[in-house]
Amino acid sequence: METVIFILKNFVLVLLEVMQLAMLGRAIMSWFDHGEGTVSTFLTFVTEPFILPIRRLCERMHWFENSMIDIPFFITMIIFMVLQTFLSVF
């Protein structure tokens, strides 16, 4: 049982790391590509399902409406970092 938990925990940690890298890549590509390239499209396709619930919550609550920065993106990154830290401790 401990082996299964260990493997599952490490799998989630790797998944969180990959998602953080994909989101970082998406942020960097947004400066240059503006969403038209295949890499940008792929990174958006991979990361948007995680960002979308936060984005909808912010829209529903009218948070950050006039912000020039994509705040839900940063909130999602922070959630990933907190989860990764929490799982690393245990």
C-alpha cells in the first residue's frame, strides 16, 4: 500500500511540474507568438482546462475585471506551487 501511495504521489508531483513548465512556456510564447503557432495552441490546449475554472470564478465574482494582467493564470500557478509544496512535505 505504501508503494502505491509513493508512486501516486510522485506521479502527481511530476504532473504538477510539467503543468508549471507548460504554463511558463505559454506565458513566454504569448509575448512573441500571440497564440497563432502550433506550440502556443498546444500549450493553451493543455493548460486552459486548469485555468478556466479560476477564470470563470473571477468573472462571476467580478474580480480583476479591469486588470491588464491575466490574474487567473497566476492564481492557477500559485495553486500548483502550493500543491507541489504540500505533497513534497508528506
